[in-house]
Amino acid sequence: MQQQMARDWEKIIKSLILLCFGSLLFYLVISGQLRIYINPRFTILTELAAAALFSMFVVQLFYSRSRQPDDHNAPRMWVYVIFIVPLALAVLLPGAVLDASVASSRGLSFNGGNLASAPLSQAFASGIDPGGSAGQQANDAGVSKSGTIQVTPDNFVRMVDAIGQSPEDYAGREIDMLGFVIRNKDFAPQEFGLIRFIITCCTADASPVGFILKSKDAVDYKDGTWINIQGVIEVDNYDQQVVPVIEATSIERAAQPSDPYVYP
Amino acid sequence: MLNTVRPQMKQMSFWLLLFILLLIAFLVIRFGGSSLASFKAVFLSIIIEALPFIIIGVFVSALLENFVSEEVISKFFPSNRYLGILLACLLGIIFPICECGIVPVARRLISKGVPLSSAVAFMLAAPIINPVVASSTAVAFFNNHAMVWLRLGLAFLVAYLAGLLVSFFVRGNQLNASVENETGGCGCAHEPVAASQSVTAKLGKTVVDASNEFFEMGKYLIIGAFPGALAQTFIPRQSLLSIGHQPLLSVIVMVVFAFGVSVCSSADAFIAVSFTSSFSRGALLAFMVFGPMVDVKNTLMLLNAFKPRFVILLILIIFFLVVESAFWINVL
């Protein structure tokens, strides 16, 4: 009798876990928070998963028979503790944005050619991207000879890549971009990195991408501070590589954007 | 018997929970609260990214169980072992199931009478030799398309040889007996598909089977994401770099790294490409071939589905095949 009760409980717990996972995915999609975990191009998969989880919930709760009395596998409640861990983390722990220390542990690279993102943007610009035409336009805009280069979340990957690949072509151009501060051990006091994380699939593959910035006020900005900068692109050597360096003309503190990552 | 097992499990869950809490407390004190947010971000992102794929996996498995009879499947696979394994290696092209969802499908194929060797070859090859992974690798290595062909070729070689070795040296189906009985949820996993059952009844049973298997496999995904997220958050990648160009050691380091981080096979090429300048080519290939075949979450699922001795044997076979061939790629 007691076992029968345990089995009913197991059924209810299973149903509740399915409902919670489905609701979590659904909530992440409608609240837009999914973007801080995975690249939004997988949104449709997450929606389908939520739908599947809801259908599993309904079937589990209303149609599945409880285990038969002759089933020798006792219900194992401890298993469900494992499923509750990620749910509890998602609900109870505030904030889920990668911090600056992760960027330095991932290894910084300021030469577009070395970045995971670089090849992506190239390939996308040449038409693999479903929105390939947009990529083509932005690429042309990047090559144009005059005006301030505005780095936005949409063109971030292409711009950083293009400038990193051939810094000479962009030397002397003005640039305007948002990012956060990060340092390597071997940076001079007036230098820091200005980067953002690029998410290809999920946060687990986030790679820090950006430029080296020079400013006499550099010491005022701690690692992880979000800033809006204007500056001029110059060419320099760093770690035996030719890299673009931005000589800052103005630095403004900014709030962390609600969408802190960029997606190729 | 039940009474002796239950308290043990309770104890285990208690210690597990205590361990997790202590570890998290230690990391918060050591690295500060914001690193906990990073950990949460990576941990949840691995799970959220993998959930759709594991759900696809358990649904394919449940559909196979309920709608495809054993005769159809055994007719599909040629009885000749060389041809059977060859076909299994290429099946991923039409069945692109990633490594999060492949183990339940492979297990289902075996319990439906597919030879162990073919099922193993399919399990190893499908997460790599499929259009999704091929194109993401091509995008990542856009200026080095040789890497795409090397990756696919190496995966094929490893899967084929592993399948062949299994077909010669391993007998029986190697499935865990206890699990075999459990898969159906109601202890009826081996009832033949009843032709008389209505489609609605079959569909209902498909969803029940899928959700049972979801719980069975999902827990390993969550446990596996844990060390993966720890490694991603707290191990500085520079610590790997000093050994990047030694032909053998670099390969072994990348294989161990692939085992630990548990990144999806459609994303790992982008991680590999970020190591291009600091790691040998063989090491990058080993990372992209070994990772989808064996990683923490996968190993846990394998241990659940197959006998432990067989899992260890299989991992050793894959390890030696991958390390050996990657080493030769480095040297030649």
C-alpha cells in the first residue's frame, strides 16, 4: 500500500518537473531572457521543446498508468532532486550574465584573424546567412572610405572582424562603440581591452571579442565596467601581431545593456 | 531487497546535495558572487541548449519503439557486418541526431535487434557525420576547408573501426539488463508492436515512453553539465596553451578538455577554431572527433544503457583510435 502511494507521488513529481521545465523554457522565450543563455536563432527549437514538455506533462499526469505492482523497480525519489537543481538555480539565483573574469580566463585576442567569430562573419557575409544581403550591405558600409564607424550589436562581429583582419585599411578612421573593460597582465597602465561576448550557440561557447583601447584615464575604469567610447583607429604591434588599437577621444560610463551579448 | 536499497539511495542523494552546496559555497567565497552568476549562466545554457536535442532523441527512440517493427529494422540493416557498419556510419546524413540524444536511440535500435556493432558505429558517427555539423565546421574553418574533410574522415574511420572491433570481439547485446526492463516504463518494453493497437493509443504510449526516457537520460545531461560549467568558468584556458604544439601531449590535452567541457557537436568547431593559433591541427581534430563521441554526460548515459565493462572498453578503443590518428596527422 505504501509503495502504491509512493508510485502515485512519483507520477505527480514527474508531471510537476515536466510542467516546470516547460514553463521555464516558455517564460525565457516570452520574456526575451532566452538570449542570455543561447543564440536567438535556436528560439524555435526551444519553443518546440516547451511544447513537447507540456504534452509530456499532460500525458504523464492524465494518461500514464502508475507502475504495476509487479514492477520491481522501486520509485527512486533522489533522481528527481537532480532535476530540481537547475530549476531552483534558474528561479532563485538572480543574474546570469558572464562577468569579466570569465573573459580573461577564456583568453583575449585582439587580432580579428584569431577570433572564433572572424570566420563566421566572413562566411555569413558571403551568403550562408539567411539574411545574407544585409550582411553584404554592412560589409560594403565597412569598406566605405569616410565617416565615423558606428559599431552596433548587429554589425559588431563583422566590423570587429573586418578591422582586425586589415587594420591598415581603417587607420585614422573614427569609431564609436559600446563594450566592457577587461585587462591582460601585460597591458600598460594606459591600456585596456574593450570587448563584448559573442555567443555562437550557447553561453558555454561565449568568446570575448574586441579592441585594445588607449586612454590616459584608463586607470579610472575597472574591469567589467561598461563604457561608450569614441576614438580613432591606429595600427600597433601587440604580442608580435599587427593589431588595431583605438586611441580614445571620449569615454562615457554606460549601463550594462539588457542584451549584453552579440550574436554572429 | 527494496528496503535495503532505498535508504542507501536516500543517503547518496543527501551527500550529493551536501557536496554541491559546499562546492558552490567554496566557489562563491573563492571567486566572488559574480562568478556564481557566470557559473549559473554556463550551466543553464548547456542544459537549455541541449534540452530540445535530448527531447528529439527520446521521441525518435519512442517512435521507433511504437511504430517500427523489428522486421523492418532488421531488413534495413544488411546482415553482412562490413556493409552493416558502413551503412550505420552514414546514417547520420539522414538522421542528424546530436550526441545529447543519440544514446537512447542506439539503445532502442539494439533492443530492436540491430547488431551491437552497427548500433555503436551509428552512435559514434551520427553526431559528427551529418549535414548540420559539417556545415557548422565549414563555417568555423572557412579558410581551411581541409579541416572539415579531415574531421568527417577521421570520425568515419574511428566509428567504422570501433564498430568492426566490437563486431569481432564483443558478444551479446551488452545492454544493462535492469534498464532493459525499465525502458518501457510499465515493464513491457519487449512486447512486440501490436498491430491491432489504435494509432491514438500508440501515440499516447509514445509520449509516455519518451517522458520516461527523458527522465532517465535528462539526469545525466544535468550532472554532466555541472563539471562542464565548472571547467568553463574557473579553468583559465591559458593553462592549456603551453603544451599546444607537442604532437602527442597536445592531442591528449584536447581530448581530456573535450571530455570535460561537454559542448554540443554543432558548436564545438567554434571553440576549436579559437585555439587554431595555439594548438596543433591534430589536437583540434581530436577535440572535434572525441568530444561528440565521448564526454561526461554521454559517458553517464552510456553507463546507464550498457554494461560498465563494455563502456570502458568502448571508450578505450575510441581514445586510442583518436589519439593515434591525430598524432599521425601531427607528425606527417
